[in-house]
Amino acid sequence: MTFDNSFTRREFLKGAGALGAVSMTMWLGGCEACQEQIAHRPTRRNIANLAANDPIITAYQNAVTAMKALPSTDPRNWTKQAQIHFDHCPHGNWWFLPWHRAYLSYFERICRKLAGYNDFALPYWNWTTSPSIPAVFWGNGNPLFDNTRGVGPSDQADPAWVGTTVIQNILSTGNFNIFASSPSSAPRGGTGGGYGELEATPHNNIHSWIGGDMGAFMSPLDPVFWCHHNVLDCLWVEWNINRGNPNTNDQNWYDLHMTEFVDENGQPVDVTVAATVLMPLFSYQFEPCGPAQEAPKKWQRAQLEAFLKSGAPVRLDVTQRMELKRAVTTEVGKPLASMAQLPADSLKTVLESQGKTAALLTINGAQVPQKTDFYVRVFTDKADASADTPISDPHYAGSFGFFQDAKAMPGMEVMGSEAKQLGFVVDLTPTLKRLSDAGGMQGPAVNITLVLVPYEKRQAAGQTLTIEKLEFAIANVK
Amino acid sequence: MTRCSVQLVAPLIFVVVFVCGSPSASPLKPRVQSETPSQTTLTQQSPEAVFPLDYARIKRGDVLLLQLVAVDNPQHATFTVNVMLVPSATVIDSSQRVPVGSMGVYPDQENHGLYTFDLAPAIRQLKGQARDACLVIQLKPLHPSSGWNRLRVTVTNPQWKQ
């Protein structure tokens, strides 16, 4: 999955009407491909709940072994991964949490691939309930063992910094900067900054208490590092999503691009803080880690919208808009075709901008009927697109649905049954570029087809979707 | 309830001998200090300091700032500075201390830094005793068996930010 915030929440609100929760998936590069991943996203489990021979532990051991065996020229090599931390990790400022979230996410993907275990999810070490380093990290010959540690298997972390009371108090602040560390002008060496409670208390002390590799910036050499940071990520989820505390809405925080990570194939990635705030909704989930094991906050749709608006990335300047359709109704089995006649230079700009200019389809005021047994696929320059056209077709641009399956997003409850108006955005840029590169673009005109696709084993015949306005937009991405 | 009190014993540093409420008090007696934005040095011999708190500032949600300004650590001891509340200056029972957080140091034990704390969650746990609450900062080695008798950690006295 590619994390790409090429369109943003303000654009949804400005250009596409009310926000639908599913629209967020569009940030991630196409709803449909993500739906399955979201619904079945892996669960990061408490390592205390895993037996020593659990497949997750075995996969972690195998992944570490494989990474250590990679040549030092491979960026997935164990030491090279630690070097990323040494060279780039922000500490004592507000990028501490999102940077480590992204770091862990890509590490997890590397582990998954190298271990050959697709269900792998990085387990976490909950030092509040298990204050000793877990048994799976000990034993000579065990790839999860690090012989530089300054503590032993029976030593326990001090409740003053990992105990239930102090963690509960840390989770009880509503102030992002106190929880997650303070604003700084740069990830390293900037002005400002300051340790928040989560970083200063359990994070720093666990590192220093374990010592050895863990006590320095090459700490990822110790496999326990990843599970230590994983519970910090879990506590951020607990604070932010389960307890409903908003992250900062400062654009300087969201805009940070992190280009130091590599994916499971060793390819460099460019991920923003804006993308990291959504990772727990789309890429993974946690077994509960909060000290009170509290039930997650139940979100109403309106609440979720307001909450995400308060902390959403917002940097998209629409430079051109073209209305394609107004007050149009389409039906299952009857694709809706439209055409955007672009100035020749507009398309050229999009295709040559290297991601700095995007071509977007905005669907404004989609009147969602109470019964929606379908979702919508979007194709470009595919006049004969139908529900049978696969998403592997090069003309496929994305899709959107209406997200009324609460199981797909635990903690979010869709309330009310009256018809709602939603807005969606589909980024057409990658598809246009792909078609252009393959010589498949017919000219400056772009044909767009919306296809209502019934969900498997659902009766959707006759169901309709009414759209207030369909627009094609060119936007500068910042 | 005894409010934290102060006494001038040196220029710019307000210190009184802590009046322990129990004859079985720890020999490591904490000191009571004012909110004057000066500094306090914690050592093995003097590992704790107690500060009065402005309850009105806590109530209005002000943020507590503490800064680690100097570390003299020739033995390279690993340490932290725990931050806690006590219901009053006379309470020495450690079970009545409410942990707020700590000033952990990573990766370098000579690291300096600014630390922010929200006292409100801990204050709520003191319930009716909150008005007389005092702040305790406590130097603590992470590995007590290692030498730390030459460790000197200097922290600014509590400051507030709205």
C-alpha cells in the first residue's frame, strides 16, 4: 500500500461536500484495493499473549535472521535499518511519534516479506503489565536476543515510569504537545521542542534502563526496540483514536516528508506525517494496550468527521475546475459516462509534474440511499467499462463505497439511517500517467465512467446513486 | 494540612529543612523550595526537592515546565528524575505519592532538555487534598547497584506556561 496524501480533507470539504469516512481510503491510493486490507488489516498483539512458538514470534525471529543475512548494500539489512534511526530519528519534539510510526510500519512490511508470513504483525511489549523484558527476547542463539543489555530476564522496569497510574495519567492529558512532545522547527537540530510525557517517561527510561544497544541511537539493533516502540504507538492510538484526543492541527507538523525509509522491496518511500495519522485505521490495529483496557470510543459519523477535520492535512490548491455533470442519477447496470475536455497544456502539466499537480474527480453531494448494496468504480477512457471490468484493467482509477460496515473500522459506529450526502475524491493522476506512458491516451479529452458494482452475494438490481455535481479538477499538491 | 513552606538559605535559592511528619522518615531528607525560577541540584545525598504549587494555575490548565540544565556524571550512571505530587509537604509516605511522569534521559546520560507536564490528572487523584499539593522531583538511578555517588543533576525550579 502506498501512503499518498495527494488530496486532503479541506479539499473534500471545499470541493466535494461532506466527508465520507470511506473517502479517507482514497488517500491511500484507491478504495477498492484497500477495502479488503482494511477489513482484514493485521492485529498487532501483546507479546505476552503469544506462546514462544507462536507463528508471529517465529516469523519475527525468521525476519531478523533474514535481515541480518542480507548484504550491507541492501537497505533492509538489519544494521542499515538501525542506521536509519541513528541518522534521522527525531527525539524531544512533536515528530517523535509519527516518525517512529512510519519507521515501524515499513519495518513490519519488511518482516512480513522476508519471513514469508503474510499475516505477520509486529507484536508489542506492554511494559505496564509485563515490566520485565519478555522471555522470547532471551537465550543465546535466539535472533531476538541482544547480549549488550544491562538488565536480566527477571529485572523489572520501575512502576514510576511504566506503572498503571503514571501511564493512566499520561493518557489523561488532552494536550497534544504534553502527550506527544512539543513543536520544533526541524526534526533534528531545530529550534523549540521539548519532551512530552510519553517520550520522557516510559520511552526514555526503558531505553536507558535496558542500556547496551537500547541505550543509544543504534537501539534498533536490539529486537526489543521494535516491540517497545510498538506499545508507544499503541498508546498513541489509545490516546488519539480510542479516547478521542486530537492531534495538533498545525500544518508544519503534517507536512513533514520522511524519505529515509524503504519498503519491503528495499525501495525508498516518501511518506508524510499526514499519512501516518491514518495508518492505524488502514494498515493495522492493536489488541488493547491502555492500562484500563477501556472500550474504544464509539464514533458517530458526525463526530468522526469533526474530529478528523480538526487534525487533518490540508494542502491542496485547485487551479482549474470543470463541471462534468449536475444532478445526475446512475443505476446499477447502467454506467455513467462523462467527458472532461482539458486544455492541452493542463494534461501535460499533470503528466509531467511528478506528483506536484494532480487530476482529481470530485463527486459532490452523493445522496446515499438507505440501502447500498453496491460501491462505485471509476474508469478513465474506458467507455465499455462495466461491473465485470476488473480493477487490474489499466483504465481503472479507483473506487469509493459508503462504509456502513462498522466491522471494517472497529470503534466507529455509523449512526442514523436517513439518506446522507457525501463527497468523494478520486485521484486520476496515476491512471492518466499509466495510460499516457503506454500510449493509451486519446488526447486532451478525458472520458470518465462511473460503474455501480454490486457487492458479492448482494441484491443490488435497481439501486441508484444520485450525484449533485461531478467535477474534474486540476490541483497543485503541496 | 501543612502547606509547603520556604526559607532563604542562600542567594536566589530558597530552602528549608523538610519537617518530616514521622520520626521514621528517610534519612534522605527532601528540601522544600519556592517557585523562584532558579535551579536545584539533586545528588545521591540530596535526591529530592519539594516545591509548592499554585493551585489556581493547575486549575486553569497551565503546563508545568522543568528543564534539565546540567548533568555532572563522571560514572556514567543511568538515571531519571521522577516527578510526583504529594498531598502536602508533611506527607512522606511514598504510597501517597502520585506519579506525574519523569524526566527520562535518552540516548545520552549527559543530555539536557525541556520537559512538559500536565499536573491535572494527578491532581484529580488527590481529590480534597489538591489545594495543598506539592511537587516532588526525585533523582533516581535506573540501576541502583551501579555507582552514582558522584552524579549531580541540575534542574530548573518549576515554571509555568499557559
